[in-house]
Amino acid sequence: LCLHVPSLLPPSFIPMDLASTVQAAAVAGIGLLYQGSSHRLMTEFLLNEIGRQPMKDQNSNDREGFALVCGLALGIVNLEKGTSTVSGLEDLRIEERLHRYISGRTDGGSEFHGRKEGFDGSGSGSNQGEMDRNSRIYEVNSLNRDITAPGATLALGLMYIKSHNVSIASSLQLPETHFSLDYIRPDLLALRVVSRSLILWNDIEPTSEWIDFQIPSIVKNSLHLMKRAAARAMAMSDVEQIDDDQTNAERDDEVKKEITDFDPQAVRQANAFIIAGACFSLGLKYAGSANRVAASAIIERALWFLELRDNKDTVTLTQRPDNSTLITCLCTAAISLAMVMAGTGDLDSFRLFRALRWKCDDGTLYGTHMAFGAAIGLLFLGGGKCTLGSRPEDVAMLIAAFYPHFPILSSDNQYHLQALRHLYVLAVHERILEAVDVDSNEKVCIPIELSLANSQEPVQASTPFLVANDSEFVELRSKSDRYYPIVINATDWNTRGNLMTLFVKQKAGHLSYLQDPNGLRSLSMQTGSADRESFLKSINLFSNDAMLKSFAKYFCFSSFDDDESFERFCSDIAHECMTEEKSEILPMYLKIIRLIESKGPKRISIENIWDAKLLRTYTDTRERFVEKSAALLNLVNRKSTALLCERIDDSFDIGDSTVLSLAHEDAEKWWDNDPSLAAFLVWSEVPIKCCMV
């Protein structure tokens, strides 16, 4: 970066011809590199570069843009430092020198210029050779406030952002007299409003009254006099508020005398730029917040600018500034609204932007198209997944990107380096809250409920949901009967960058809201289906389990008529496993079916008898504690267990005499004669030791 900034090169270094845009881009890179570090060398360098004397002729066309970039870089290097910046940098007198850059006064000029020349570099005044002198611009012992004021104003605001330093803010006070108003360029008034708002951050209110409060009384009174004169010219008696004893001639003479005391065009321009600066301040503070109150206040001013542009009545023309000023303020209001509603896709804002950009003629400049296009792009930022941040570093990037001075051509870098327009991406944050199904790994839409910190009424929304920067949510709850409920603490959403993803699990027998918006197909599935084709289709639709699909395909339907009861039993099992999400129990059901279908006691082994006895004990125990275990999953239904027990009881053909005769026989003798007797004894819970006495 230093290779592209002549002021940072040693005197012995071979001079290079570098375009002013390249130098400005390098300075911007230095600001980003040393962001928030309050680096002494870079602070002194940037402070000197703001008021640097013009050098070569080919680099003198973009002096305003270079000085602005130096001021922005100085503010970024000392971002939010405020009074802490003074520690170790007292001798630089940063605030004093910035104030001189803003006001243009040369009090104590020898000390100031001595400091400026004290920085060692090829761009300093003492080392400037004859070949490097500018032949078109000659500035000695004076400051060109039109060049230094924009960058110095924004640097002061960024250094003391959110500090509420009243002393620093008072140095950016707007003029209160017509004499001082004539000595300040109108667009600098907007920058003063922005910087004052950055310093007095918490004093910004999202209301039209706050915007009106920024306008000095001298401007308000002058506009009121101008509107009264226009209304009298149109014979509008409803706006006259003059004593009845005065004659019309006396009133006309009085109004003419009052109006001739100031420059009407200067008042119109000052009023327009101050309102635009206030709208830009609202956009910076409430960037990405989707604050409806702030958006309404900005929309009201944007519509007022639109009326000034399109309406031609006398009263409107009285307030209308020149066309360049009006278009700049209108573009600034549009950008401010887009910053507030960034990523929301708000339809009201979108309609306004379409109305603003509808007028396209030969007088519409490139900067106007760029501003309205950028506003629409911000409104749908990231496809509705991203929004803008409002942290100090985000505010600095937004000021650099949406600086309220728009170019005439795409190559116009005189007042602002157009490459900085892309820095808005550094203020973009992905604040989308999405829900993902854990089974299908697909994004789903579910209704959610968000609890506010200072409100008893929760906010009803649905995913995907764009969470605003200044959200006051404390808790999130899912409100869907198709997914299992979740509750998440949301108190840290305002401080985090990217939000976490909600992982949800869909209940069995239900479809997603995209597949079944009204829930009709999910409800119909609860009753089951008797048709083979529709049943298999429902299984494939509601379940992704391969085991369940195979079971339904090969066990629930067959081509034999004598298997109707078996198929119906398997269909009930498949429906139960799908609705209760227990496809893992299918192997157990298959074993139960095999035991039920087995004929004779010799087909049932002692191991199977123990398994059946364990299943019977589980079922009986669960029924005794049904109130406590009602919410638990029922592994095997009671009907299947009862049918299994009935089949096992019928499979034994052993009488009481056989059991009683065991007491008079040898154990090995009856085991060899009838192996099924042991299975009967285990199933009937007859103690073996007693039988062998």
C-alpha cells in the first residue's frame, strides 16, 4: 500500500506517476488495515493528507475525493476512540486541526503549517520539487474548506461515535444567521447533521419531529415567509396570519422587505440538505432494524422531495431548490429508507423506489440510476437472508459506501471514490433464522412464536424469518403440531453476527407445510388406507425408512386369498410403526408373527418362551402404571401380545396329572420323555425346584 502513496515513500525513492484514484484506494486500504488501532504514524499521516497542498497537474482533478478518503480513513483508524485517542497523541491536536479543516480558519497558522511540513515524506511541502509543483492551483498559508471540510467532518464524527461528547458536537453546530449560512456550502450542512448524529447517537429518534428539530430556526422562519408570500400571490387567504388592521400594501411591503434580507435559494438548499442529512442519520442508526416508525418518517420526507420534483404549483416552487440539489436529496432519502428496510423486501418501500426511478430522461444522470438501483438491491439484500449491521464499524462502511454525493458518470471520482461504493458488503450480516428437518436435511417452514422483553404479546412469525439488528426477543417457541416442540433462548440474538439454525423433527403421519399447506393429507393419513396402491403410496410419502417400506410391500399384500387375516394384521402393524415412529420394532413383530403362526409346542423353543414371557410381563406392568407411562412409547400393542399368549397357551396339551406326577419321577426321565414340558413349566411359572423334590 505504501508504494502507491507518494507521501509514505522516502525522499530518495524514485518518483512514480500514480493516478489519484490509485492513491485514494491505497489510503482507504490503510484505513481498513489499521481499523480501530489509533496507530500514531498513520493518524499523523492521514491528518496531514487531508490538507495536503496540490502536487502534479494530472492529480489535481480529484483532490476532493482524495481528501474525503483521507478523512474516512482517519475516522476508521481511530474509530470509536473518542477521548481515549488523546492518550499518547496529545501533541497532534487532532480535534483542533480537524476543526480548522472544517471551519477554514488559519488561527495559529505557523504552528499548523509547521506540523504539516514536519511529516517526512516526498509529499510534504519542504521536499516538494519544482517538477512536482502544481501549475494550475496555488494555495499558500490558507485552507480550501470546500476540499478539507467533508473528510474532516466525517472523521470527527467517526472518532467520537456514540460518545455523546457535547463539546465536540457543538463544533458541528449548524449556522443560526443568514450571514454564516452564506459562508457554508449547503451539502456540508448534511454532513454536519450526520456527524452530530453519530456523536449524539442515543439522541436520534425515529420521528418526523426529530427531523424538523435539526432544521435551524433561521431556515424555518425564512421558508415560512416565502410560503406566505407565495400564498398571498395566489390569494390563499387560509394561510394568512396577519393583523386585520394592516392594509394589503403594507403587508406586501413588509414581506418583500423580509425576503430581501436573505438569499431564498440558499435557504431552499440548506433546508433540503439538512432534511436529507437527518434521513441519512436515521438510516445509519436503524440500519437493518426494519423499524416501521423510522421508515415512515423517511418515506414522508421522500414523498415531499418527490412532490417538489413533480409538482409545479406556486407554493411548491417556493420551496423547491435547484434540480441537482433536489435529486441528490431524493437519492439520499431513498438510500436511507433502503438501509432501514434492508433485506425485508418491504412492498411499500419497493413501490416508492419504482415510482422514484420511473422518471428517466436525458437529464437523469448515472448517479441517480445508481442510487435507486442500490436502494432496490438493499431492499432485497441477499435474497432476503441478509441485512445491514449498526455497529460502529458497520456505520463507517455504510458512510463510505453510500456517501451522499452521487457521480455524474461511472468514471467520476472527483468528490467520492466510486470503488468505495462496494464497501457496504463489510456491513452485511446474515440474520436469517431457518429451520432444517433432521431427517431429510431440507429447509422447512414452521410457525414460531417470539417473546419480547417489554411486551406481554408475543410476535407470531414463520421460518425463514429475518431477525432485525435491534431485536428484543428473549425466547423462541415452535407452534406447529406437525413437528416436535422446541424452546430456545433468544436473548443473545442482538449481539451475535450469524444466527443458529433450528433443527426440527417432523412427527409421523404428517407432511411439511410445503407439501400439505392445509393439513388435509396429514389428517386423512391418520385413518389408514385399505387400498394396496394408496397404502403403499402413503407409506412412501410419509416415511423414508427402507425397512418399513419393504415390510409393507412384501408382507401387507399378497396374491393368495387365504392370507387375508395375516395381511390385515401386517397392515395394522405397518400403520402403527409409521404413525408412532417405531420401525425398529418390526423385527420383534416379525418374530411375534412367526410364533403365532407356529403349530405345536415342539415348534416353540425355550428361548422363545422366555421372550414371550418377558413381553407379557412388560405389557402387564405397563398397564398397572398407565397414568405414569401414558406419554411413553408403547413398544408392542396389547392386541398382539394377547394373541401371542393365547396361541402359546393353546399349543400346550399337558394336564394337571402330568404335572403332579413329576414329584414321583426322576428329573432326567421326564425331560427325556417330553422336552415341551420344560417350556410349559417356564410359561406357567411353575418352580422347577419344587417339581424335582
